[in-house]
Amino acid sequence: MRYVDEYRAPEQVLQLIDRLKTRASLLDYTKEKPLRIMEVCGGHTHAIFKFGLDQLLPENIEFIHGPGCPVCVLPMGRIDSCIDIASRPGVIFCTFGDAMRVPGKNGSLLQAKARGADVRIVYSPMDALTLAMANPEHKVVFFGLGFETTMPATAITLQQAKARNVTNFYFFCQHITLIPTLRSLLEAPDNGIDAFLAPGHVSMVIGTEAYGFIAEQYNRPLVVAGFEPLDLLQGVTMLVEQKIAALSAVENQYRRVVPDAGNRRAQQAIADVFSVEGDSEWRGLGLIAESGVHLTPTYRAFDAEAHFRPQPQQVCDDPRARCGDVLTGKCKPHHCPLFGNACNPQTAFGALMVSSEGACAAWYHYRNQECEA
């Protein structure tokens, strides 16, 4: 397939690996203390495992997996609030397929559907709005989640709902922002992060300039990279070159998609509908300052929580699960005692095993036969 196969060409991959190994030999990092590169995005994690890129790296370079999968950081209490709303008479509750199996304390949305709640999978927020207009006798709730990647679609949908005066459409907000998360990771004294591969999809919206503080304040190099093998390997090579030159800068490998200024129209839609304020709870990570997303006053009439007032649920994660350690790169998925036993894709204990972009699901699918220590 044109524009895909070129970025998966085995000959070019091998050439780039050879170059990477040559350049990596000039680093001050060793097998025992490797250069630890955090790939923030769950899409990157999936691609790394799918193509075995981590096994092709020089022995003094290591990938660590970051919290860039929004489904994976869904707090259990938020799922329980969704189930509360979905179980009420006259409600049609809509969300993306990935969110259906995320476990809360009181089960998942899929289990709520099995118990009789009208829970439906949609492929875009506009599908949910269309459903609301076709069913004026029902209250239709869209459970929206994701980073800045998915926020523009939600924002435009709410703008359309307001323009069309749709009064039976509500939005349960679980959007979160990436930048405060990265800052929170770097503020941890034991973060062990030497460099970042930043997500292409989020960067397409927010641009590369938003990452400047990582290089300027925390002295870490960062490269925005695409999702194909050559994209990722070139991104790693660019990080290695920065380390060799003792530089910390923000670079853009994914220029065919990501403009440095981002998508101005998407940013304007987000600013019109959403405000970023207050702390937000992240599953496995706790409260992260200034990462919460709320509707602006103009769109508060669509706020599902304000309308339905579900009881706030504070649910503690099981201490046996090491979701937070996996999300912050402190351990590999198979180091969790629940991995592959109590927690597997069929009966997921943690959200990292539910989403196809979760590090645990990717490890289980592609590395389950490997028993590394």
C-alpha cells in the first residue's frame, strides 16, 4: 500500500538499525544502564511490539512505556458513574468500543448492557448526536474520552448540538490533556526517563511547540514520531544524535503529518467548548495537576454529570496490580503478579489489558511466550 509500505521496507529498516547501532556505540550508556526512551503513545507501544522493534535496538537503548493510552488511565470510579447513568430509565448511553470492557468496582459497561442497560458502541461523537436527534423521547449520553486527539471531534459535535438546539443530548467528559502528564512524570525524582518519543496524533493537534518546556526546563530531548517502523527507528536515531551532541531539543520526525504550530482550527474548537482547569484523577497515577477538562459555561447545558448527578465514586486500585508502575516505566507488564493470570484479555483486571493500545495487552499478544526475568 503506497505511503505505508515505504515505511515498513525491511531493507531500509535493517540499514537504519545498522546506523543506529554504530551511532549508539558512541553513547555513554551501557547494557546495565541503558538510554531509556519513553514512548508516550499507546499507538507507539503497539507498533513497537507488533514489529519487534525493541528487540532490534542496540543493547544500550531501552524503550519504556508511558501513560499515553486514555482508556488505560480511566479511573474505576468514573466507570461506576457511567454505569449509574446508563442504568437509568430512558437513557441511551454511547461510547467507543475500547471503553466497554474497562472494569470499575461495579463491573463494566458491557456487563451493564448485559443486565439491561441501553449501552451502544459508536464510532464518533457525531453518531451519538444523530442518535439523539432520531430519538427525542430518550436522553442520549455520549461518554467521550481521550487526549487532544479526540477533543476536536467532541467539540465540533457539541457545537452542532447547540446550533441545532438538541436538548436531549448530554456529554460525560473524560477528556484529559497530555502536557500536564509529562510534567508530572518529570517532576517525580525517580522517573528514570532520558528521552521522549512523542505521539504523532496528539501533536497533529497541539503542535511541537507545546513540548518546549521538556527540553528547556528538564533537559530531555524529545522527538515527535510517526507510527511505522521507519518512523520510530528514525525518531530513536534522532534522539541518539542529540545525546551524542549533548543537546536537548524538540524535533519533528513526523513532518508529513504534524505542523509545528499544530491544527489551529482544532485548537479553536477545543478552546470554545472546553476549559482545562483543576486536577484530574488518572488510574494508577493518582491526581495530576491541571489536567482536568470541563465544558465552558456556553456548553454546560450538555454536561451529563450536572444533569444526572451520579454519586462520586472513589475507588482504590488493588495494591497487587502494578498498573501505575507500568504506566510510568518503572516495570515491564510481565513483572506484575496478575499479568496473564487474574489479568488477561478475556478477564481484564486492569485497563492496560483492555485497550488494544495498552502496554499489557500488547505484551500479552506479542510477547506472552517470552518469560524474561
